[in-house]
Amino acid sequence: MTPLRQRASWKALEDHYAKIKNIHLRQLFAENPKRGQEMAVEALGIYFDYSKNRVTAETIKLLLNLAEEADLRSRIDSMFKGEKINITENRAVLHVALRAPKDQQIFVDGENVVPKVHAVLDKMSQFADRVRNGDWKGHTGKRIRNVVNIGIGGSDLGPVMAYEALRHYSKRDMVFRFVSNIDGTDIAEATRDLDPEETLFIVSSKTFTTLETLTNARTARDWCLKKLKDDNAVAKHFVAVSTNASEVAKFGIDTANMFEFWDWVGGRYSYDSAIGLSLMIAIGPEHFREMLAGFHAMDEHFRTAPFDKNLPVLLGLIGIWYNNFFGAETVAILPYDHYLGRLSAYLQQLDMESNGKHVDLDGNVVDYQTGPIVWGTPGTNGQHAYYQLIHQGTKLIPCDFIGFCQTLNPIPPHHDLLMANFFAQTEALAFGKTADEVRADGVPDFQVPHRTFEGNHPTNTILLDRLTPEALGKLIALYEHKVFVQGTIWHINSFDQWGVELGKVLANRIIPELQAKDEPKLNHDSSTNTLIQRYRKLR
Ligand code: G6Q
């Protein structure tokens, strides 16, 4: 395959960028009064307006050529067919199978995996119902009122994000908590007001070897047994979600209470697998299945829609335009919905762990930028904090604004005020306020430059009707596939994460050095040696 920057479509984009890089959104909107309608796509109830981007129809055409030249279509097919596209780990990438309907067939190594997915979903549903209706009792016969998910990374960020997002649909007489950090404060604070007799721990770990999760799980077990004083209690208060039955059994969890998933599900793509068990208990199996239907609808849209009407493709290509041609380093995700408070943190892992790669699929160091830095918090809070820099700073920060036409908490006038801000921000970012307009307001001359807004700051608007489980599924799948589109163009493996390994290995080396009774012989660099010595003295 021709290297990315030598492809005709890439060169055409470079030439095009040189021509249009200074064009202002004011001009683009003035030239075409229908731009706002023409540069919008509606699919699956999601209205995607990309008109407030620094693009012309020609830009989109050239970006679509880039996608064609990168063979995006056949790469999508390879993923959906279960080919082992995660080449460094020799694995299929099949999160799409987690939400496939029963009658669909998806093969890995000659085996249709869809029946296995549904068997686990059924087992989860039965268990979730038993916990929710009080049939599943704790060791002393009390019903379970608290559920604590212990996991980290992909085994935490998805469940906690989705639980927060769908809290409106959750069982309000139960408590749900999520423990991830190895810092003992996390588990201490999560359990301090809970009664072990009424608490269920879900130990979520694909490998069941992760230091943080296993340490937290052992601490939870000690906390539980301190009160219940009987090892048999573990069976009633601990269940596991894992691919590793033998490690689960070693921990003391009955493998009958283990919910399985598979190596073709990446951690950051896994919250719609059994990793979402805590979520399913919170919102109930029916809502969980509605969410899966939302994921699946977006999968089908991504697989079949023409690229110029394909939401993940357009979102991904527009991201490439800023990342690789304008040199933007970050993307802000700005949901105007308080329930989506953890969305950016979730997308941060999804995007940055997937596309934070500096070598391509052939092992060559790339000579172009790959994954952006992803950040953001829900509006309107950010408006009173960091939006200043987006409006008037020196950096170009493309933003995704995500909003809903209906609120789940109709307390007038809140939602109208929220959405007025939502619309106002994309308008202000795009069009700004010229020096003449500022002067016309009677602003003194010395203040004019300070109060002028250059505008031309690009935004996508993603507008949905209502935050339902189905809508969340669509939204998350939209971003999953956006990441896939970009990874395909950059010709990188979006599905491994070797970058997290080195720190883990070094930490394991340092643990005994911190805990040794006698002064250990340290062989690190002079900085690390001194820091360890100081810690040992003061710990
Ligand atoms: C995700 C990553 C990573 C992983 C955690 C937890 O894609 O692989 O975030 O999810 O390291 O791993 P375990 O589930 O194996 O404990």
C-alpha cells in the first residue's frame, strides 16, 4: 500500500488545505444560505450538523476519496467478518458481535460466536433479575442492596459512564459504586457506609491478573469476611466477569458465578459484554437489551450506509482534516447533559488507547500525526471555565457538541436555558464578533481587541431526541466506529495497547524495593533512586 502522505488523495487534500485554510465560516455561510441544511445528515434519529466546520463540499469530497484510497470499505467488512485485524495480538475484533441479534452469524475460527453471546446475556439477565427482585440473598439471608463493581480501564470506565448516563432508568433503591484505583482510598470510601451483608462485589477483569483489580478484590473480600466470618460467604457476595476461569476459581469465586467474555472483545470495547453486568443490574435486562439494539443499529448504519451519509465516517474524516492538515492536537467532547458527565473520560480511553500509536500496521514509524488528545466536561460548566481558551486562545480546538431536544428531568425553564447555551456556543465559536461590531456596542477603543472574537472555531453538533438506553448505544457505537475510521486511514492497529505495559513491569520491580525491610540495592537512575529512598524514609 502506498504510504499515506504519498497517496493522490492525501496530496489533493494538502493542496486544497493551502487554498482554503484562511476562509472564514462567516464567508462560507454567507455564500450559501442553505449550508446549515446541506451539511447535515440525519440517521437513526441522530441529527449530525457539520456545517460549522472549516470545510467546503470539495473538502468532503476529497476526504471521502481518502477513505476510498485507504480501503475503508473492505476494512469494515474484515472487522465484521471476524478476520484477525488485531495483528499484533492475532485476534479478531468483534465488539459488533456483542450486540448482534440471535439469528445473525459471525464466525471466529470457524465457530459462530453469536449463540455464545446470547447464552451469556441470558445468564446475566437471570442473575440481574434475581438480584433486583431480592431472590439472590447474601450469606445471612438479607437481600442485596449495594453493588460494587471492581475493575479498571476498560473494565471500569464503560460501566461507570453508562451507569451515570442511564441513572434515570436505574433501580433507585439500590446503591451502585465503582472502584478502580489502587489507591486504598477508593475502596475505603466506596465501602465505608455499606453493610457487607447487603453488598455484592462484581470483580470485572478480562485477564483476572490486573494488579489494581485483584488488590481491591482481596481488600473487599477481607472487608466482607471481617463481618461475615465465614469463607463460604464469598460465594454469595462475589461474582466475576472474566475470560480466565482458572484465576477466578483461584480467587475463591465459584465459576458458576462467572460471566464470560472472549479475547475478541477489547477492554475498551467491552461494556456491552458481561463487563456491563453492574449496569444491567442497575437498569434491568430490558433496558440493557434496548441499549444493545441501539449499538446494533449504528453498526448496521456504519456497515451499509454510503460514506457521504455515514455518521462515523463523516465524524472520523472531519477529525482527520483538523488533526492532519490544520495541526489541531486535541478534540473537546462537550455533552450538554449532566448524565453524560463521564462520557469524555470514557471516550478518552476509547480514542487515545486505540489510536495513540506511532508505528503503522507494517511496523514503520509514521510521518504524520495519529490520535488526538480527547478531553472535555459537560456544558454549561465548562463555559465558566476553559471555554475562554477555545474562544480567544491561540490554539485550534475542534469540539463535538452533544445535546438532546428533550430532558429527562423537565423542570422549566432549565432545559431551554441549557439548550440556548448549547446553540449559542457553536454560533459564537463559528461567527465570533468583529472589531466593528464590538465598537458599535460603544466599547472603548483600548478594550476593542480584547473583546473581539475572531470566530472560525469549528464544531460538530450531534443532536438527539432523548437520552434513552438505545440512544446511548447509538452514540457510543458512533464513536467506536469513528475511532476505527481514523485508525484505518492512519494505517495503525487501533486494537492493541502495548504502551501501557512498560509502566506495569517497572512498578512490579519497585514494589519489593518499597516493602523490603533492609535497605535495598537500587539500580534505577539517580532521580528514581533518590525518590524511592525518600519515600522509604517517610512512609
Ligand atoms: C482496554 C485495556 C485496559 C484494560 C484494563 C483492565 O482496552 O486493555 O484498559 O481494560 O487494563 O484489564 P482487565 O480487564 O484484564 O483487568
